[in-house]
Amino acid sequence: MTETVDFASGDAAAWRAALAAYDRRIKALDKPDLVAVDSFYRHDLPALLRGRDPDPFIAKPELVRLLQWKLSRGKWRPRLMDFVKGLDEAVVESASRKAFTALPDLSKAITDLTVLKGIGPATASAVLAAYAPDVAPFMSDEAMVAALGNAKEYTLKQYLAFAGKLQAKAKASVGTLGQ
């Protein structure tokens, strides 16, 4: 069975097989530290954020680690890391509290996070996805290409189009993927 799935596919077994192959494929990328930061992002960070309910926020060290994860997956941009490391802890907590409170309004939530220097819509989407993946998908290059056919435009408008496409796919697949 293949480990990649065409976005238009409704084959639940193919989607499950692709998801089951995720950890192995991350390891195969052979990128330093990616396995550890990926585990942090997918397992530890969501638990930390949800553990802060009813007033969730992301702490600055967690945001730094999230950015390390995001940059490890794709092109390394050291300037972004410098910006994020230079942010004030209280400003990060305040902006993230506002963003999480704004959900499910993705436009407002992304806007609330992108006031932070070095945080664009893609990184903001990663923050939101760690807390509420069912509402806010992560704007990864791979997902953008699969859903929209490109990964060149990292704007709020493009994120909203991307999220809409993924949410429509999820709704259409609810019955199918549960089988």
C-alpha cells in the first residue's frame, strides 16, 4: 500500500496507511533534532496548552521550540529564530491568549498571533493547530501543495482558503474515514 495519498482520495485505508507511516517518514528525512522537536510539537505541546484551559497560552520557550520544529521541517531561516528569541515573554503569552480565545475565528486568531515579530500566518497556524487541530490546520508546504496546488503565498487570505478546503475535506470524509 502506498504511503502518500492524493488529496481528492476518499480511500480511508490509504489515509490511515499514510498517517501510520508518518513517524518512519520523519526519521527518514535524517534531519538533526527533527524527531525530538516533532515529538514535542505533536505530543508534549498540545498537552501543555490544553492543560492551561480555560486560559491557554503558549510560553516563549515553547514558541521557540515550535519554531525550531517548523524550520527543521523546511528551509532554515535564522533571522526568524532571532526575532522570536527576542520577543518579550509577557507579550507572547498575551498574544497567544487572545488568539486561543478568538477560536474558532481563524482570521482573528491568526491576526492576534502575527503581531509578534517573526510570526507569520504559517507559524501562527502551527501554534493554533497544536491547541485546536480540528479547527486550525497547520499551513505546511506539503499540505498547501496537496490542498491548493501551491505553497508560495503565506498570507492570511491564503491560509483561510487553505483552512476552508481542509475543513470541507474533513466534513466530507467524516463517515468514510471512520470505516
